Amino acid sequence: MSTTIAAAAMVAVLAPAPASAQVIVRWYPYTTAGAKACNSAANAAGPEYYCTVVTVGSTKMYALARP
């Protein structure tokens, strides 16, 4: 019985977590200047903000986002 419980617990741990949504606050061009501006804005906005790369169609952009 303990083997069954351990196996069930392992399956629960290995199951994928649901994807978390993010809110895009501002877009930046996919350039060195855009990356610097995005990181600067994220640092000024607070710890919950971050920069990410988003692809829309075939165009890449930096985005200031929060969870």
C-alpha cells in the first residue's frame, strides 16, 4: 500500500503545472537600446516586473511584463 501512495505522490509531483498568465505593460523594439530601456523600466517598476521576449507573427519585441 505504501508503494501505491508513493507512486501516486510521484505522479502528482511530475504533473505539469498550469501555465501562468502575464500582463504586458509596455513594448520595446528588439534592439540593444530596447533591451536596455526594458531592463531599466523593470528595475524602476519593482520586483514583480520583468522583461521578456515576445514574438508576434514573425516580429520579435521586448516586453515589460508582470505576472
